[in-house]
Amino acid sequence: MIFVSERDSLETLHIALRFNDNTEPKVRVFSMAEVFDTSTFGGVRMEDSGCIAGDYLIYVSTKEPAEQRRQPWTAIYRTNLKTGETDRLMPKGQADLSPAVSPSGKKIAVASFKGKDGNWNGEIEDRKTNIFGMGVDEPFKRKMVVRNGGWPTWGSDDIIFFHRKQPSTPPQWRSQLFTRDQISKMSTLKKTNIGGSKHIGYHRCKSKLKVPTSGDDVQRKFYELESLDRSVGLFRVSGVFPTFSIKTAPNLHSSTTSSRPFWNQNPAIDILYVCVGPSFSPDKELAISAIPVISKGEYGDGDGITRLTEGHWTDTHCQWSPNSDWIVFSSTHDKPIEAPTKDKELDRGYFEIYLVTANDPSVAVRVTGSGNDLAGHVNHPFFCPDEKSIVVTADLAAVSADPISLPLFLHSVNIFTVDIDPTDIKKNKDVKEFKRITHSRYERANNWQ
């Protein structure tokens, strides 16, 4: 049996084998790197949708970077189970999701961004992928069989089931199932039944688990993950929006919403920075404020609070640099007026990373954004201790899975680092290069200590 597991700290393929001996049959689980070599199944990557096709394993991997920023790293590969020889089943610059192998093991159906202008265009819930069919032995002779469909599976060698978001359904995970009769080389389509069968198996996620109300409710608090950069330790903590603090924050009483508190990194400076306003609201203002001498007591509305940013946009996720008076934060400052606000009730973003000097807020530099038009999410910035890099969560690698296949979906973002010049703030304008740290289908938040 082939399945995805996080037992090695990455979302990768594993194989379960049953061994029959003279006593009781035993099942052992191996990573694919233990079966083959690490040149194919090694390093930090995400793998998904493993399928057996005769002597081959068909699967998705993010081991090779995309040629352009903000495009998916997901590609379909074929590994010979006897020899370990591996081939990429698609050209560079193209991205596929969710491969499925037909019962005969001779055909593959994939959800592909091919056929769309610009591949992934920032769609969050409704990806509008197209389904292509191809032969296992001739993968480059692919044909589009369904426009606007995702997460395909096979009813027989001539029938494909798939998911499609219907316009009439509310903004929740609801999908209609369709059938298509695949004639010969998948060139014509028509409605059909499932070979006389009256039963369909399908996927549904339903949980009665309660949201933890305290830290004691979280059974396991830390997970150590494999890091692409050996000099950086990578840990995952249960919960949301982790942060390190050099002090304990006092009680804050305000008629407005405050969030994302962070201390000045100089222990001698008693200042707490907070975001004031509604979180991630595309049509409401969110600003960054500084509260001085915070450790002395409680503060109410306007008590000694200095506003550092001002405008009709959103400024959030601020953090003070370890060695200077720079502050890094995420902002929609340059969001175009004509930009769409939401995709199926989810925020489309236009968040970029900025640097500003605390003593002169007029000195601000945009460090980086996601897409070339600044669309997308680049959030949760933090300085590394030597101030030579900023770690962010971003959709710089687009998406890695069909959202309908996930139990809970908000945004698909991973963790990246951006190198900066700590000596001159103006040299950090519109940095293009970045390094990917995590490979995951889920949303990530980050901190650096």
C-alpha cells in the first residue's frame, strides 16, 4: 500500500509491505528513500497522490523548483518499481495535481494548470484546473478531456469522475460529481453510468474534535522538521501564529481590536508593538502602534500609544530588528484600486513586506511581494538574529494540492527566507531572490529566535 505520511517530518510517500512467514504475518512501513536511493526520494520536498501503474509508481513531487515565482512546484513523476529509474512526465514550466491511474494501469488522469492563461492566477478555493488524459507509456501525448475540473478518479478504464465548483453552491466545500465516457483516446465525451454499478465511494472529512481552549489541551507541542538550510533549525508548534517574547505582556483594554503583539528586541527599551484594527479585512483599516513603558501596567484607549503607520490600507505583522531601529511589517499599501477583494469569501491578498525606520516612518522600503503585479500573500515577517535575512510565509510557490482534498483550507502558503542588506535600508527595495524552507500543502505561520 502506498500512502502519504508525516512520520519523517515531511509530507512524503511511504509503502507498507506485508511479510508472510511461518508465524504471524507482519506489516512494515518504509519510506521510499529506504527502498530506492535518495537522489529520487531525498531532500526536503512534498509528495502526494501515489498510484501503482503496472511496474511504475506515479506521483506528485515538489522536488524541482518552478521556473517562475508564484507558480506551482508540483510535477508528475514516474518511477520504475523494479529499477528505480525516474522520469518527469511533463515539461518544465507546467504544473499538475492529483494524478489518478485507471484500473488497467495504462492511463493517467491529472488536474492540470495547462490551458489557463498564466497557469495559476491566484485562485484560492476554485482553481479552475483542466483534466488531461495520457498513457502511462506515452505521457507526453496528453489530451484535455474536461475543462474546469479537479481531483479526478476512475470508475473504469472509460469513465472519469471529477470535482467542479458549481456557481449556485454556497462558499463552502461542496462539489458536484460528473461522469464522462472516455472513448478510445479520450477524444470525445458523453454522459454514462458506472458500468451498471449503483454505488459510488467518496471522500468526506468530519471531525468531532474540539478546538483546544488552553495549551494543556494540545497533546504534542513541538515537532522537529527537516530544514533545507542546515544552519537553521526548523520546528513546528501546535496552534496558530507562534511568537517569541522577552517579557510577559500586560493586560490591554481597548474598544478596538488589537493583535500580533511584539516586544522591542532591545531589553532596555520597554515598548510593545501591536496591530490595531480588524485582522485581514480587505476593506477596513489596520495600523501598527507602539505602546511605551508597557511593563508598568494596563493601558486603555490612546494612553501613550504612538501610531507608526497611517493610511486606508492594511499594515500588520510588525517586528523590530535585533540590532537597529528598523521595523519589518506586511502591508497592502500598493494594492491596485481595481484589484479583486476576495475569491469565494477568501482574501486574495496583495500583501507585501516593507521595512521602515522607527524614528522616521517616512523612510519605508518595499522589500518583496508575491506576484509581479504584487497579488498574493507575503505575511508574518521576522528578522533572523544577524539581521541579514527575513523569514516570511508566502505563496511564492503557489499551491501544492487540490483544496477539495484537504480537511481544512484557508490559504496555501509556505515559509521562505529573503536576504537583505542590514547596513542600508534603501538597498533592500524589491528583492527578487528567495529561498524556500518548507514544502507543505497547508498554511504556515512562522517566527525566528
